[in-house]
Amino acid sequence: RTAMGWVALPGWAQTSAPRIPLVGLDCEMVQVASRRMVAARIALVFDDEEAHPPVDMFVRINPADVVDYHTRYSGIRAADVDGSRGPTVSPDTARRIVVDACRGRRLVGHGIAGDLSSLGLREADLEGCAGVVDSQAGLDWGGRETSLVALSEDVLGIDIQTGGDQGHSPIEDAAASLRLTRAWERAGGPPPFTRVAVTIAVHADAAVRSGGASASSKLVEEVRFVEWSRQSVRALLRACFQSGHARATGPQLDHQGLGGVGAGIVGRIGHAAFPATLGKRQRKLVHDLAADLGLASESRGVGAARRVTVAPRGPAPPPGAEAGQPTHGEQAGAPFGRGSARRRGRGKRLGKARADGTGAVANDADSALDDDATAASAAATSARAMRLFRWAQAEGGLLARYSRDEVTEAVAAEAAGGAALPADLARLCEEHLEPSGGC
């Protein structure tokens, strides 16, 4: 995506496409009696889209037969299937349309067996179909996470299923399955992993270049590229921090098969910073891997500036500390294994009062009042952030990309007078203004 983030790998994307046309299928389902899932909304997407536009249809179902609409995921409501909101088709008509669409084409879908079952169809019923491909279980993705959301983000660079309360879009999901299958075919197997740029910061008191010269700056930062996969990111973190000892050498890093990530670096690694091009799901992967390895991790920044940093737990200073900046523990958000700034500040005030002897009781009382006010303000900010996060997730779309911590950080920064809310969050807040003027 950028020179310092995702790196496009040439070759497989330019190869010629197979000649047999594809049609992607996705169904949103509701649960009826006997716990059976039946198709309530059906989408068909063709790779020759100009000649065959997508099909999006609701299936007529008696609401009395529905046990659970699963609206959070399906987006289906009673008005969609009883005909009161718009046109519907009978189950028989829906099956006929699907069978006709498959003639002379290969049918693809993510977990396609479940979609066909919800329609009351089997592969043998698809007369004239050139084959059925399951883009999840039927293709080798080279160790990637195989959920449709993960593959769409990792292989296609597309965020899907961000509809919030509107549920999933079957058109979007069917198109993603089709594009993933095409990408796999063009590659002749699993598409190459994209590579992500990781900034490795080495403390200068131990950093030495390959030629033997001492580093001149307080903090040496080396940018290295690593394949984006759970296995490679885990290997990188293990090589950098080695069970929390925060020491790594070039040969050790190279031995992990990371393509020279550690070449030329010998010293105490302070942190590994991942680029802001990572999405919410990808940042979560880094956090999960860091937790598994006993490391500290933190995401900071809002929107396109948000990035995740990993560091060893303990006294190693986080990014910015060498330059005289406040440490992560002194800023809003979770610190790298340190007590919160509010708790440390209270301890300093109480300690000073007790050392002075006189006025200790009064100072302790003042400190307690200050802490109560701070706690009340923090609670109000947290509650406002949670409301804003829930509204963002309910609306979906681009707003669904915000994580809860990200919204909390943005609200806290605004409350402290440091920065205005991002435009889309500010718009959302204005739409939910209360009589008091808050949101």
C-alpha cells in the first residue's frame, strides 16, 4: 500500500485469467423450526459483470416459521421476507435462478456447502455447472487465516463485513469469494504473502554496525520487511525479544528465516513498531502474539496514524523516552507494564507530604479530592467513548474500522484539549447530541 507498509509483489497478479467463467454465491440465512438454516437473501456475482450484473434477491418465507433471524449477521428482518418491504421470490424460483446462473460456469463460495444446503440444493442438482469451488476449504492458502474477512484483507487488500447493524452484504461476500478464487488461480496456488515494514529500535549503548563502528545516535532504528503471516510475525517477535530478555543479534534473527530482518543489528532491542497501514484485525494479531510471548504491546494514534508497538515487559524505555518525551505509561491508554500516571502522581504527592511532616494530613486530603475528581472525569470520558464506539459499530462502513481503544484515545485527547475528534466521529457525535449539549 505504501513504500513503508504493504509491498506489492509483482508477477502473479499479471498472469492470464482462466477461460472458464466464475459465478460467486453467498446466502444470508435465517433459522426455522428444527434448527434448520434456510436462505433468506441470495446474491450472485459474475466475473463478466458488464454482461451479467449482480443478482440480489430476498426469498419469501412465512415469518411464523422463523425462529431466529440472526439479524446482527444476516441483516434480515421480517419485513424482508414477508414481502412488505419489497419484492420477494419463492424458494423454487430462487433455486431455479441459481441453477441457471451456474450453467457453463464454475460456482464459487466461502463455505459453499452451507449455502447450497440452505437453498435445498446439492452439487448434483447444478445441471450444466462446470464445477464447484469452496474458496475456504477447497483451496490451500499457505497457512493464512482462512476466514473470508481475513483473506479479503490479506490477499485482496479489501475490508468487508463492516455493515454494522445492517449485517453482512451477500453481494460483497460473493464478490470477495470470486476474487479470491481468481487470485489463487492466477498464482497457481497460494498467492505470495505481502510483506510489512517493521521498525526495530536498538538502544545505542549496545548497538554496533556490521563494520564495527559504534552507532552515533541514542536510538538506532532499522526498517526490515517480514512476510505478513502469523508464523512469520511470531518468529520476528521471538527473535527480537527472546522470551523477554530483549536481546537479539543479526545471526539469530537471520536464523529464523526472516529474510535478513536482523542483518547488521547487534544490541538491546527496545521495541518493534509495526506500520500504520495495518488494519484493526491485523493489529489484534500482533497484540495476541505479543501476549502469548509475554511481551507488552500497545496501539496508539487515531485513524490512519494508528500503529502497534511491541516491547519487552520491564524497564526498557518505550519509543520517545530517549528523546525526553513522556513514556507510554504517562500518556492516555495502557502503559508498557507500568503503573498509570495518575497512580504514580498520587504516590509522589503523598510521599512529599509525609516527608515534610507538617501538613501531611491536609495534603493527603487534597490529594484524595484531586484523585476523586480525576477519577470522575476519567469515568465520564470512558462512558462517552463507549457510547461513541457503539454508535460507530452500529453504523458500520468506514466507522467499523475504529477499535474501542482507538475511540477512547480520540475522546480522551479531545477532553484534554489536545486534538479535535476525527471528522467522521465528530459527525456521529453531532447526530446524537443530547439536550445538555453532550453526546
